[in-house]
Amino acid sequence: MITQLHIDSIAPVSNDATRNPPLPMFNTLRSSSLRYSRFSFQLRRSLATGVGAVPQTISQTRTPAPQFSSATPVDVPGPPPATRKDVYQLPVNNEELARLNNQHVLLKMLIGGNYTDRIKEHLADQPGQKKVILDLGCGTGAWAMDMATDFPHCSVVGADVAPMDLGLAPKNLRIDVCDANKGLTMYQNGSFNLVNGRLIAMGKSAWIKNYPALIGEVARILRPGGFLQLQEWDFFVVDAEKNMIGTDSWFARWCASLRHGLAVRSASVNAAESLDATIRGQGTLESVQQQNVWMPIGPCFPKDTVDGLRLNLVGEFMRENVKAFIKGGRTLIVGSGMSVEDYDNLALQATKEVQDVSLPMYLRLNCVTARKQ
């Protein structure tokens, strides 16, 4: 039974998870996005204290401001510019950008950081070794900016279908235009020490059509001994006993419709369930470590315990995140066999159910790391 901020883990995680990450565009977002900034602050303050949410391997101190390296990341040509709406299926507005940035904060806090201990060790500064990090589907650049700050001796490359203006980005960070559906041919064999991909199968990046092929490409561009790190939702709603909730739930029905809509668009809807098996089957990736993170939706936990209070805070944030996702998910579902009227009713009922949730519901985040031989 899930009774706390629950992580099924065999892989300890590390880095300064309590440090406020440099989230681009936070200061320019207004109106409805302000509530995300408030939740973000509450999460940082609450999840960094107490017991049960953040593994004890996490440093509880702030990282000094680094002196950024002037090194240029891997010098490779990029593909022709594309518009974000060509591939990115969610509306690109301030509320969506705020949701993505705050989702980064939430996942970083609950998982315990941006990378595992063994990745931190692998990325350590060593004389004469230039280390390079790639973030696939970098979105707003929050994870990439964190990594550029935490590892100023490394070059960091963010790749997305359309680059965003990150403002005052570190000198060791570059953003490339890259549609992963067309392969990663712009990068040479053995270019990277770490390749990261978060929520790139569906939803955030519904355009990943062949996940096993992408894993093969990632293995190609990794250096020997380099690491792959992936995190994916499966969008199956479960109860506190980890039993799947059927479509008598409006939100579960919405998630099922989302999966169908993405499947019609040839997205990798089963990527999360088969993530570790796909990696193990690639051939050159080994030392696979996997953890499940169960994310509560809604503040429906006891208020007289520390864990209950923390679960309620996380659940409240997840509820707002889910509501925003439902609001922006019309284009992912309408056109795949559902009318606009039916979708509007489904979205209305699912939003109401999530808002008024009384029994715990969870989504699973599957997190996997592996090392190249």
C-alpha cells in the first residue's frame, strides 16, 4: 500500500536537490502561471525538510555559484529550423511553460535529484578529459541548465524540435534543433558521456514513434562507459494498492483516451512499461537500474502526520499539473475518433474528479539508467 512519498528504488540518487534550480522564464510568467511558482516554492521548502521524501544521499547545502567554462559543446551542424508546433502537440503558452518548469522541480525533488550517484562520479572533473552531456527533448531547458551549473567543466547540449531563448544561459550550454524521429545523425559516434531523456515518449514529446530505434541511436552516440538516463510516464491510474483504476473513473478514461490519441499518431505509448526491457535488449547497454516513483494526485491524505502533509502538498501540485495537462490536451485526443463535444465533456468531468478527489490516485514514473559497455 502506498502510504508515503513512495519510490521503488535500487538506484540511489544524488545532487543538490534542495538548491533552487535556475528555471528560465519564471520571472516573466504571469496570471495563472503564478500559482505554479507558489507551488514550486512550497515544494522546495517542504520536500527539503522532514523525512521520507528525499533520500539521505542528497546534499542539504547550497552549491556555490560556479565559474562557467568557455568550452564549446560538440561542434556539429544542426538540422533545418522547425517550428515547435510542427511536432510539439501541446499549446505553447506561458501556462504550459510554467507547468513544464514546475514539473521539473517536482520530479527533481521526489526522485532526489537530476542524476544518480554513479552518474555524478562518471561526470567528475578529470584532467585532460572533456565531458559532454546531451538532454533529449530539453523543453524549457530547466534540466540542462541545472546540469550546466552543477558540472561547469562539462559541455551541455540541449536538443529539441525548436530551441527556446533561455536568456542568460551558462557558457557551457548550447541548444540544438533536433527532431529525434529523424535519428540523431547530427551527432557522431561516441560523442557523449551522458544522454538524458525525460518524458519524451508521449505527452511532452508525442513525436517519438520508434523508441527502440531511439535507444539504439543513443547507444551509438554514447562513449564507452557513458550513461543513459530515461524517465517516462505510463498514464495508467492506480489506487493505493497499485491496482489499476478502470474507466469508471473519468480521469482514468481521459488517460486511456490520451494513450489512444497518441497511438493513432504512432507515439511510443508502451515505452514506460517496457523501458528497462528495451534497454536490456539493445545489446551494448548494461548495468541497468530501475526505480518506480508513484505520484499522488490530489490532497486526500491524513493531515496529522508529516508524511500526510507532504503527500497533500505534492498531491495538490500534481492535481494542478494534471488539470493544466487536461486543459491543453485537446489536440492530442480530438481527431482520433472523439468529437470536440465528447472531449469537452470528458475534460470537464475528469477535471472535476481530479479537483474533488477523495481517494488516493497515482501515476507511475518509470526511471531507468544504464551504462554503455
